[in-house]
Amino acid sequence: MKQIIRSPLITEKNTTLAETGVYVFEVHIEASKPEIKKAIETGFSVKVQGVRTVIGRNDMKYTKFGLSKVRKWKKAYVQLAAGQKISLFEGA
């Protein structure tokens, strides 16, 4: 069984999105939108209104050891229903 949600992505841009109810997570590359929605709803006890996904493509990168390949990854923008919040993004 694959782990759907890998980690939350907390950046300055994502923090401003969180104020509007959109949260960003790194997810498994093969996870579908319904799987992501179910994982967020059960994991954080919130109601998800919509999910958008973005796939970061493979890339070649020059390092001091030569040419290397950067891994492919996927992130999900999760829109919550009005009045819902995830406390993980609120800060402590």
C-alpha cells in the first residue's frame, strides 16, 4: 500500500494560499484526486471541496560529480470547504 500524503509544503506562497483555504501537500506520484481527497478528509477531519494536482517533471542537473537526474514528484492543491482549517499550517 502506498502512502498518499508525503509531506505538507510550507512556503511563503503556500502560507498566503492557506489564508484563502487552499493547502498544498506533496503526494505520491501515482495518487489520484479521489484518493488524495479521501486521505486528507480522514487524516485531518475536514471537508475537501476540490483537489488540483501538478506534476514536477524529471530534470537533468549539473553537479560537481557530473550530470544527475532529479526525481519526478507531484503536489496537490487542496481546497477546503468554507470555515474549515488544518491546524498543521497555522504554526505554533
